[in-house]
Amino acid sequence: MIRMLLVLVLLLLTLPVRAEPEVAAEAPKCSEGRFGPRHCIAPDSFVRDTCVQIEAEARLHGLPPGFLARLLWQESRFDPNAVSPMRAMGIAQFIASTARLRGLEDPFNPAEAIEKSAEYLGEMTRRYGNVGLAAIGYNGGERRVEGFVAGTGGLARETIDYVRIITGEHAETWRDTPPKGKTFSLDDDRPFLAACETMAANRRLSPLAAPEPRFAPWGVQVGYGTTRSAARASYDRLTGSCRSAAPVARLEFVPLDRRGPGRKTIIAARIGAQSRDEALRLCRAISRAGCICRAYRN
């Protein structure tokens, strides 16, 4: 009996051992291909696939490829798993409500998210007239850009900087005197695809222009109006007796967003100052000269 058990054990030891099942590589994630070719982004060729799709979707929806690349880079640094503090998700940073509205089932599917973001930006570009205003809508929402265009609302600092970083122009420029023929090239010496791959591989973007302070840190208010010209007229009228103390060379027109339905943006005419103390000294001098003023942080 013992001999038979030993023989059985030896036979079992000589049987071929079943290999452990291989762990399947992560499958590519693909777009719907609703308006054009279907695109897939695979983990082992993520950078190449992402840049190829950005170029294709941009051209399909009438956008400069460099604009779409810069916008997505600013949103997430091309991170398909990104989640912002405000719960915006994925490479294109859709919040849940916007994802549902745009028919985006999985914000963490980069191919689907790029397709939907290009579609959305293309729609807003046609509606508002240029990519700069579309960028405002993408960051701040359509109501915000519509109020900004109508002159009934202002923009958050985040949106102001966002538009400047991506487009190299101020938001007001896109509204009032939009530039013609802007290319948004990532690299003037190389085609889009090569420049996009370099940008993504190095995790670095050379911006068109960094955000710059639009106004002095402090200001002495000496007038206001619902438009820039009305604010300037108010300054001229209210500083007639103290013009030497209220130098026009330092005059700035600061939009004040008055939140609420039907409330128009107020443009404040303020003399710029670099500190609170400087603003208070300037206001005292203006007051001694016979005019009314008040110091504010911009």
C-alpha cells in the first residue's frame, strides 16, 4: 500500500504544472467616433495617441490644435486620472453635471473626454465668435461668458488668468478686439505632433504669456461708471479741483462684479498704488485738494 502511494505521488510530481494566468495589459480606451474617426488611447503609447487625437479632434471641430492642446494641458497636464478640489475629473476636467449634459459617460476615459471637450469648445467658438470666449465658457460657464459679453457680469480671477495663459491675450481683447489669424503654435520650428509629444513627455509647457497683474495692488477710487468711457468721464468731472493730486498717468479702470440678476458690472476709476499706506497717503492728498476718494484693495 505504501509503495502504491509513493508511486502515485511521483506521478503527480511529474505532471505538467499549470501556469499562473497572465495579467492582461490594460486595454486601450476609445472614443465614440460620433463625428469622425474613432480614436483609442493605449497606456503604452499614451503620449502619442493623445496628441494624435487632439490634432484630429481640433481640426474636426474647427479649433487650432495648439489651442486645444494648451487648454487640456492647463486643465490636467494630460493626466487622465486627475481630480480637482472641485471634483472636476479626467484629462478634460469635466464636473459631473457637465459630463452628463455633454453625454460623457466616463470622464476618466481620455479618448472620450478629448472628443467631448473638442465638440463643446467647437460649439462655443461658433456661438460666441472666437476661441478666447470659448475658453471663458469652458472655465467659467456659459452664463458667465454671456454676462461678460453683454457687459452685465465680470470674470473670476481664475478665469482671467486661465484665458491669458492659454491664449496669450486678455479676456477683454477676445471680447472687444479679437486677434485675427492667431495660430497657437506649440513650437514655431516644428509641426504640432512633434511639439505636442515633446511637451507631454517632458511635462512642461512654454506658455504664450504668463499671467500678469492687471492692476496695482491698491487703488484710490475717484469715479465710476457702467463702462470704461463713463468711468473716465466720472474721473474728469469729479477731480477737476484736485487733478494735480490725482495723476491720470496712474489711472486704472477696475471692473467690479456685482453679483445678482440684472446687475451690471461697475467700472471703478482708481489711481493705482503699490501698498495700503501709499493709497491712504494719496487719498489724503486728494481730499486736502478738495475731492472725495476712498482707498481699496484691488
